[in-house]
Amino acid sequence: MRMRLADRQTKWNEVPGMPLTFQQGGIAMQRVKHPPIRNKIDMTDPAQVRAWTKRLRIRADDLKALIEKVGNSVSAVTKEVELGRMSQQASGPQSEPSIPSDAEPKLAPI
């Protein structure tokens, strides 16, 4: 037994009398999701900010300042972070704890 088109019930997502229209490349109402640009940091995306601050081990404010300075290129930001760390290591630790000379262990001559 064949059902006629007029006898068929509408689906939950169809409006009676208005068939779904198809657009080129897919279903109507389906948004095109563009893939993220892999070599740029998007400061408007909280997930990217969180991931890059964790990966680079810097604060979000520092990341924002770096992006304003060198741009949002991943390689430029990474390079700037590494240069900053290298310059900090070259200048030495900022504050060393002072150890009294009598607290240091004495080594016996061999």
C-alpha cells in the first residue's frame, strides 16, 4: 500500500506546506564553520587564549601585550617569549636568597 504525498505526516522540524530547501553544498540553515587559522592567535576566542597562555606559560595580559607588540602570529609571539626568557636567564636570577656563610656546609680537604 503506497501513501500519497498529501497523506504523509510532517516531521517535527518541518512546517506544513513548506518543504525544506536545499542550498548548494548542504542543508538550508546549516552554518558554514570555517576552520581556524592555525598560525594566528585569536584573542576573541577564550579557548585559544587559555590554550596559548598555558602552552607559553604566561598570563593572558602578557599574551595580549605581546600580540599588540609583535602581532598575532604564533611564531612571532613564541619567538618573543623565548627571547624574553633568554634575556632573563642571561641577567641572572632577580633575587637570590642570601645564605649566611656559617650555614654553608664545610667540606674537609682531601
